[in-house]
Amino acid sequence: MDFEENSTSTPPDVANVKRESLSLLPEKSRSLYEKTYSEFIVWCEKKNVTNYTESVMLEYFTNIAKKGLIASLWPKYSMLKATLSVKNNIDISGYNKLIMFFKQQKEGYNPKKSKVLEKEHIKEFITNAPDNMFLMMKVALIFGVAGALRKDELYRLRKNDVQDIGTKFLVTVQSSRSHSNRIFTVVDNDEHTVLVLIRRYISLRLANTPHDKFFVFYRNDKCTVQPVGSNTFAKLPSIIADFLKLEQPLLYTGHCFRRSSASIHSDSGSEFSTIKHLGGRKSTTVAENISRESCMEVSDVNASISSTHSLTNIVGNTINLNLKTESDESGIPSVPSLNFSNCSIGNINIKLSK
């Protein structure tokens, strides 16, 4: 009897369980999970490691950190934790020293963030960039900022997701991070050019386009049938920044539209909850950080106030306020009121004077 006859095969029930377990990994990024797992297994084989202890994990992630890949520590850990649980029935979530190592690496680390386009930049590009070259980019910019869209959300936008309802466009976004869709509207600007640009781009779509992706390439006043890819959307902000002759255009990355949207809303006085809802964010932390970055940074503020006054977007250590009291006909002094909005202040010193 040969080897194949003597060998034991995996029972069908066990094989089915394995397949079902793999389905627990996110479908969209499953290949990335598999790649992260494979890289770890290859490293273990080179080190002759068979037990995935906390010490082994610390050594593995220390090597990653030494390469300067600090930002990838948590994502790789998350993916490895999931795949080891599914494939090897190993739980590394209790490796407390490993978690402490990640937190230690995070201290003092400032991740690179995309620069943002200001409201004036957007207006200038829409107004001055020639349509025969930049029409598709203009529409992508409008949608990206109006809906705080990620590059992959722009890529997945379909023809039926965009509805022209006369005075505005209604856009449904298939969220890339959550399982729920969100809806935003695009209204016209003061120059009444935004809706015209979108309608023109839609009208140029070829009837024989073999897919339903909304964004297709546009060259020389004509649309092609080729859909715009995610990598192209990632490059659009830097192309726009280059056209506007902004400094360091390459720092306007694929996150630019989304961050620009949050920054513009913050500057207009929107609440954190509004920014969070617009971008489909699960936490207010990012919204608060973006809002804080757009604040006016000051180390000391001195103000003399004699009437109702609003302080907005102030970040500083100390503000000194001299409140001038006024007496009414009965001789009772009145103190001016203060309204604080979106401020972060260490100390407030108030002095009353007549």
C-alpha cells in the first residue's frame, strides 16, 4: 500500500470549518491579511520559531519598528491577531508587554498628514482650470470635499449613486469602512457653476461604457470608457495643488479631500458631531484633531471687552481679559457676556474695570 493510501486526509467537516473560519476575515482586505500572516510565518521559519510566544512577537515587531515603520505596527498587529486566531487558534490579545511596546513607540511620533485645500483654493481651481483638461478632476474635487470622501469611495461611486434632483445632486456613498451607506448633497455655488460642471461631465459619458462606475477618464473634451482607478484619485490633490502653484504639492495626498472637508467645516464653526457624521467617522477624535489643527494657534491673548464678545478657534496657554463694566440708570454694574466656541485654553485671567 503506497503513501497516499496510508495517509489520512482532512475530514470534510474539518475542511468546511476551516473555510468558514477564513470567511471571518474582512472580504475586502482579506488578501492583505493573508500577506501579513505569510510575512510573519516566513520570518518565523527563518528564525526556526514554532511557538508564537509574546517574546517572539516582541522581537518581530521590534524589527518592524527599527525599519521606521511605526505607523504600520498597529495595523499589522490587528491583522496578525485576527489571522492567528482563525488559522492557528492562538490569541495574542493578552500579550500586555506587546501592547505597552506599541504605546511606547507611539510617544513622540508625529505621522505625516496630508495638507488641506482651503475654500479659496477650491474656488480658484473650479474657476480657472480649463475644463477641456480638468473637468473630471473638478467633479471629483467637488464630490470629495462635499462628501468628505476617501479615494476608494470615489472609485466605488456608481452611476446610479448620483441623482440630479434639480436644485442639487443627491449622492449615496457605499462606505468603505462601515456597513452602512451615507448620503450627502451637492448644491450650487454663488457663481452657479458647480451643478453645470457636474451635468456636463455626466452628459459626456459614452453610451457604450461597459460598466456603471461614475468616474471615467476624461481627455480633450471627451470621456473614455476606462474607469478612474483608486491610485489616480490618490494623485488628484497633488495635481490640483501643482496647478494652483501651492508649496510642496506632493504633500497633498489621497486623504486631502476628506481632510479639507473637515477643515472647511471646522473653520465655518461646525460642531465636532457634524464633521463626524459627514465623513462617516466612528469617533469624534479625528474630527476634534482636524478642528484643533485648523484653529488659530496663539500663546497669549489679551483683550479689552466692553460688550458681548465671541471668541472662536482660540488655542493658547493663557488669555487675559479686561472686562469693562457699565452701570445702568439704577447704578447696578453690568458685566459683558463672553461666548467661547471651539477653543482650547489653559488659563483665563479676568479683570473687571469701569
